[in-house]
Amino acid sequence: MISSYFLLIATWTVLAFAAPLKRKDDSFNPLDHVDLFYGTENGGNMFPGATRPFGMAKIGVDVLDPSFGNAYSGYAPGGEINGISMMHESGTGGAPEYGVVSQLPFTGEFNPGKELTLARVQHDTAQVGYYGVNTSDVDIEVVAGERFGILKYNYRNLTEDSQILVNVSHHLGAPDRPWWTQRFVNGSIDATTQGYTGVATFKGGWGDQSAWNIHFCCNFSTEATTIATFDNNGTTKSSQSVSKASQDNSFGVVFNFGKASEVTSQVGISFISAERACFNINYDHTFNSLLEETRKTWTEEVFNKFDLTGDSNTIDQFYTNLYGTHLIPTNKTGENPNANWQPSDTYYDDFFTIWDSFRCLNPLINIVNPTRGSEIVQSLVNIYRNEGWTPDGRSANQNGRVQGGTNSDVVMGDAAVKSIENVDWSAAYSAMKHNAEVAPPYWHDSFAPDASTKEGRGALPDWLKYGYVTRNYTRSVSRTIEYAYDDFALSVVAKQLGYQDDHEKYLARSANWQKIWNKDATADGYNYTGFVQPRNADGSFNSTNYDPFSCGGCYWGDDEYEGKPVEYGFAVPHDIETLLSLIGSNETFIERINDLYPLHGKQVADVGNEPSFLTPFLFNFVNQQYRSVELVNYILKNDFKQGSKGLPGNSDGGAMQAWVIFSLIGLYPIAGTTTYLITSPSLSSIKLKLENGANVHISAKKLSNENIYVQSLKVNGQEWNQNWIDHDTLFGEKGGSIEFQLGSDAKIWESGNAPPSSGHYTASE
Ligand SMILES: *[C@@H]1O[C@H](CO)[C@@H](O)[C@H](O)[C@H]1NC(C)=O
Ligand SMILES: *[C@@H]1O[C@H](CO)[C@@H](O)[C@H](O)[C@H]1NC(C)=O
Ligand SMILES: *[C@@H]1O[C@H](CO)[C@@H](O)[C@H](O)[C@H]1NC(C)=O
Ligand SMILES: *[C@@H]1O[C@H](CO)[C@@H](O)[C@H](O)[C@H]1NC(C)=O
Ligand SMILES: *[C@@H]1O[C@H](CO)[C@@H](O)[C@H](O)[C@H]1NC(C)=O
Ligand SMILES: *[C@@H]1O[C@H](CO)[C@@H](O)[C@H](O)[C@H]1NC(C)=O
Ligand SMILES: *[C@@H]1O[C@H](CO)[C@@H](O)[C@H](O)[C@H]1NC(C)=O
Ligand SMILES: *[C@@H]1O[C@H](CO)[C@@H](O)[C@H](O)[C@H]1NC(C)=O
Ligand SMILES: *[C@@H]1O[C@H](CO)[C@@H](O)[C@H](O)[C@H]1NC(C)=O
Ligand SMILES: *[C@@H]1O[C@H](CO)[C@@H](O)[C@H](O)[C@H]1NC(C)=O
Ligand SMILES: *[C@@H]1O[C@H](CO)[C@@H](O)[C@H](O)[C@H]1NC(C)=O
């Protein structure tokens, strides 16, 4: 979503393919091969703390470090810790959200007028389900359950009393983007020497959220000797119980445990009530048993599904990226506090954002974890049923910010064609038609005051009237392109449900992107003509300040959002056939893609931004798949690295990691269709156990650093001459296999049909 592009000519460690490693011994645990700090720096904004797959509790450090900028996930490697808090997002941009319900253990004097911060004495430690921080006087360790956690403090310096600060007002701020910062509204806390309950209310943030409440409940393992409330003006001591409600930007309770050397807290959270926050705690767990259960959940739900053979760096890269695709959205079923919601309504929140995830993260989940895929789609449907609109961006139980189209349509379309179960398709269809036909209510956004960016398609009136979005609206080019893809998804679901008229209507609308293709448009320094361009209401193209290789600030007020016109020109996955005919020849098509990447051209396409996710794979459409293999490998090696700076910018909630996983497997999905484009795998064997019990096996013979090119292929045991494969052939009831013969010869091996353009439609205009 958000990433300024830095041209980093740094290379992934040269992979030592020479000694393939079969990692099947009992001591091998994939969880130990996840680098939790991957993508936490360099703008990746990954959350390294303790959590479960899609878990609501995401427990980690909140850090103040002016040199780091906004700590989007709470974490920064340096700086001072000002809280250990229960909720975070992962891999997001925009502005930090959450960092609420916090504690901070300390010793010594407490100064209520000053923010309490702790310095670390070493780098934090993290494992799947666990996070550890060492400060000079206290060692902090946390483990996460689904909606609660256990926080353990070891006080090592007992010359002063062992204490815990509970700062009700604590939350993440956005020092770099104060206009989007969260703000504390008010709150209250009731405490005894054994624990506390309360509520805190916040508002603001990237989605300009209205006030929302988070309730909390905590039990201590040890009784406090004294408790004291505090606010900016001072502290008030008590030996039994205290209550305090305040709008103060700094208030709460300080618990003093005398000379206790260890204090453990069980902390539960809920959006509904403090009682429910207590109910969300499983009191039977010890620190260790909770950690064990959480790791078991990760193992069974995610890691045990794969069995990998190959170079050990690549295996680590695979598991680390896989982890990052299972963090958000979060399962908040039973936790939506708004009227209309029933506790049983499946509900996921923290779509941050679908604009990022719909292209390959949701399709990955639909393969690896269709139970989640189903719950995610049914959540979109329930959000529509209960609140009126599906989200694009959403957190704190409120829709907020749409960057382009209503891309939840593609998420629903993808689930439909992949036979995702337990979805109310008739309600899903209503939600999609609503997106396609009803303009959302006006919602003022100072970055784009022309139309709603809260939900729905802000520029819908133009789309309905002209078939494209005029320059009267911001992001007219990127919105036009995305509305076309969204309408394609709607046409797909219409067909599946038997609504033939709607199928035809929306298929025709899905071709509307062709209306902003100006065949006469030129670009300085390039011989070919024909680019997408803004268009006026009277049908004339508007080339004022228009360069196909620039998107200005590429932001809310520009013609395109986070992508140049030449990138958006390729973002029509449903109809590459028509794009090819507009471009004119296979040679020019190849030349145009080559021109976007430093492998053969300049750095034009931004691998860190989603509109170009599919582009490097598009050579398959002219049956020159070796070029896709070459380019995808080039991007993998040059733009992705190991470690905390391993992502080339924002993770985008795991979207980047999903791109890496597909690229390592050697397949790329065309969301909303059953097609996967084939490249070549970076591991010699990838076995995936599907939830239906069937097995998928992808194997690569002769894989090496040089041997990345396909020489021949077998699919399900048969010779295969196409560079694409259909979902059911590989991921259906019987599973499937692809056997690659790789070599160093970059050759055209495919003689079969090029990949289908299932939304092929030529606009009659
Ligand atoms: C409590 O949190 C608020 C908001 O994050 C912060 O401004 C304040 O300084 C904190 N108070 C203490 C005592 O740390
Ligand atoms: C950090 O904390 C952990 C957990 O309490 C402890 O095992 C470790 O020894 C500590 N490390 C240092 C350097 O204090
Ligand atoms: C323990 O805390 C006291 C008071 O804050 C401090 O003077 C002392 O240096 C600390 N000792 C150690 C070993 O950190
Ligand atoms: C916070 O303020 C809202 C209204 O602004 C009120 O409904 C709520 O009860 C207040 N919460 C507390 C804890 O005082
Ligand atoms: C934890 O707190 C809840 C709510 O106050 C209480 O019902 C329960 O007995 C406490 N549990 C323990 C183990 O102290
Ligand atoms: C307490 O502090 C707040 C600022 O946080 C101030 O507005 C208020 O007047 C103070 N109240 C008293 C009684 O000093
Ligand atoms: C999501 O949360 C609900 C409520 O706790 C639970 O019933 C459901 O099983 C969860 N989904 C998954 C896939 O774990
Ligand atoms: C444009 O075409 C000419 C003649 O075919 C060729 O020499 C030149 O290299 C081309 N320029 C670019 C930028 O492709
Ligand atoms: C912009 O909107 C106004 C008022 O709706 C309309 O009169 C005008 O023609 C539109 N301009 C363009 C370029 O579409
Ligand atoms: C192009 O659009 C801009 C608004 O973005 C408008 O001011 C200008 O008049 C238009 N130019 C033409 C030639 O239509
Ligand atoms: C372009 O590539 C497609 C796919 O290989 C092929 O069918 C078609 O004949 C090619 N067109 C030309 C003009 O070579």
C-alpha cells in the first residue's frame, strides 16, 4: 500500500543450491525457521510480537524512536519502550493503529507527569507465539492466546520495589503524520490488589475512525501490596481498591508488588465488555502451556501443511514469508460491538487493506487455508448485511479508506470460482451489486474531497454515466481500471449463480478500461504509442500534465494511486488478450514489459506496490514463459533479502509475502479466475496437504542457480505444453502434481494455448 520506492541494488544471499537438504528429521521444526523480525525495518512495518494465526491479541512492544519515524506495528529496533500492549496491526502503512491495553513493568520512582520509558539492554527476542524484551531492571516475556495473553516480568534488581504501570491512555501515535494520528478520548479502570478491569476509548487513525471502545481484564499471579491511581497531576495511593475515570491523556493505575521477583498477568481484551474480556482469558493456562498451545495452532493450521525440500536459505525464506501471510485480517467473531451483529456472525476485522491483498494474498489463503478463506469472505458479506457496505480498508470495527475500487468484489469472485464453502452467495451477490450500482454517501476526506473514500466506489456516478471516471474525480485512471476488474468479478459470480443478463451486463462493463486507452498517446523516449489516459466527459482525452511514465505524487489527489499509468495499463488481468491487441504485437508487448524493469530497461514498475504484482508474469500470454521466469527470479533475488530489512518497503498486511510465496512455488494466480501462470520453483520439492485431504506436489529436477528455466513439464503425470494451469487440475478434490525439468537453456518450450483471458470482451465503441 504505502511504500516509497528505493532502488536497492542489494542482492539476496547467493543461494547455495549445490547441496539440497531433505529436512525430514524429527528435530526439524518449521516454526524455528521463521524470522519474526523479517520486514520490521526499511518500511516493512511487520509486527514481530506474539500472536496466533489471524489472532485478535497481538502482543508486543511499543517504542518511541524519533529516528525510526512512525512505529506502525509498535516495534522499532532502537529507542525506548513506552508500553507492552495487547493489540497491533502488522505490515501496514497509512498511520499506526492500536497499541492499546498496555502495561509497563518498572522499578524505582514513578513520575506521573512524565512518560515512563524503558531502555533495552539487548536486542529483543522473538519466536512464533513468544516475545521477549530485556530492560536493565526487568526481563519481559509475553505469550499470546486468541484474545488474551500472559505477560511475565522478572524483576532482577530488587533494591527498589517491583511495579507495573497500567496507562489507560496509552496508544500508538503517528508523529510523522499527525493528521492521521489516533487520539485517546476517555476511559476508566477499576483495580484491586489482584487485578483490574476497564475500558478505553480512542478515535482517529488512518480510517478517521469514530470513537471506539476496547475493554480489558487482568489478573495478577501475585497480590499487589499497594495500588495508586495517577494522572498528570499526581498519584493517589490506596491499599485495597481504586476506580478512576478520566479524559486525561495520561492516567491509570500503578501497582506495587514490594520485592516480588516475578509477577505474571493474564490479560484479556474485548470490544464488547469487561466481563467478556475476562471471559476471553483461559485461566487454566500457564505461560508455558499457552506458548505450547499457540505453537501447536501455528503448526497445525499453517506450517504442517507444507513439506519442503531444497536449499536451507530458501526454506527459511519460504516459512518466514508464509508466517507473514497469516497475521491480518483478525478473527473477531463474536466481538463486534455494533448493533445488528449477532455473536454467531462470522466476523473478521483489520482489512488493511483489500486493495493490497486481493491480488494474491486472498488467493493464497483460498488454497492453503480455505477455512479462513471462507470465514474472510463471509465476514465481508456480514459487514455488508449489518453495516451496509463491504470494506476495503477497515480497522477498529469501522470501514475506512478505499484506495481504488471495491476490491472485495474480486475477493468474493476468487472464492466463488475456487468453490470456497459456507458463504452466503446470495448476500455476497447483493453486496457486489450494491458496490457496482450505488454511490456511497459523501464522506469528507481532505486528501480527496471529491468523493467518498470510506467505502464503495467514490466516483461511481461517472462510471455509470460515461463508462469511465473523468478527471473531475481524483485517481480517475486507477479507479477506472479497478472498477473494470471489480465488474469482471461481479460478472463471474453472476454467471455462477445463473444470472445470465447480469453476467453479460457486467462483463461488458468490465471492458470499460478500454475507453481510457488512447491509441494515439505517446511517451517521450519510447517508440510505441497507446497508453491509458484521463478522459473528459465529452470523450476527449486529457493530456494536460500527463506523462504515462509518471504518476506525479501517485497519491490520493493524483490521476493514479501508487502506480504509474504504464503500470496500470497492465493491470487488467481479466483481459490480457484485448490489451495485447491494443498494444499491437507480441514483440511490442514484450518490449513494453522489459522497459519497466532494470533487467532490460529502467526501474519503472515498483515491486513494492501491488498494481504491478502480475506484470512480470505476463510474458506467459505470448508463450515466452522463460522471460517471466527470468524476471521473477531477478526480482526475487534483487528486491527481497533476508532479515529485518528484507522487504522492499511495506509488507502491506502480508501481500508482499504472498507474492514471494507464489514466486517461490513457481505459480501466480489471476485473482477471480481459475488460472495460474506457471514460472519455475525455487525449491526442488514442495508438498502441500490440502484441507480436503488431497496432496499437491510440485517438484523441480536439476534446479540450481543457473538451472531456472523450464525444459519440459509434466502435470499429473502427463506431458504438459501450456504455461498455465487451472485451479481444479492442481488444487481440486484429487490434488495434483507438477514435475518441472529445469535447465540453463532459456527456451520457448510451450506449444499449447497461451493463458485464457476469461473476461475477454471487446468494447463496441
Ligand atoms: C500514557 O500514555 C500516553 C499516550 O500514549 C502518554 O502520552 C503518556 O505520557 C503516558 N503516561 C505515562 C505515565 O507514561
Ligand atoms: C533476557 O530475559 C530472558 C528471560 O527472562 C533471560 O533468560 C535472559 O537471561 C535475559 N538476558 C539478559 C542479557 O539479561
Ligand atoms: C538497581 O537499581 C538501583 C536504583 O535504581 C540502581 O542504583 C542500581 O544501579 C541498580 N543495580 C543494578 C545491578 O542494575
Ligand atoms: C466516554 O465518553 C463517552 C461519550 O463521549 C461516554 O459515552 C462514555 O461513557 C465515556 N466513558 C467513560 C469511561 O467515561
Ligand atoms: C480473575 O479475575 C476474574 C474477574 O475478576 C475473577 O472472576 C477470577 O476469579 C480471577 N481468577 C483468578 C485465577 O484469580
Ligand atoms: C490536572 O491536569 C490537567 C492537565 O492534564 C489540567 O488540565 C487540570 O487543570 C489539572 N487539575 C488539577 C486539579 O490540577
Ligand atoms: C474464529 O473465531 C471464532 C470465535 O472464537 C471461532 O469459533 C472460529 O473457529 C475461529 N476461526 C478459526 C478458523 O479458527
Ligand atoms: C525507436 O526505433 C528506432 C528505429 O526502429 C530504433 O533505432 C530506436 O532504438 C528505438 N528507440 C527506442 C527507445 O526503442
Ligand atoms: C465535472 O462536473 C461538472 C458538474 O457535475 C460538469 O458540469 C463537468 O462537465 C464535469 N467535467 C468533466 C471534465 O467531466
Ligand atoms: C484536463 O483536466 C484538468 C483538470 O484535471 C482541467 O483543468 C483541464 O482543463 C483539462 N484539459 C483539457 C484539455 O480538457
Ligand atoms: C503472439 O503470441 C501468441 C501466443 O503464443 C501466438 O498465438 C500468436 O500467434 C503470436 N502472434 C504473432 C503475430 O506472432
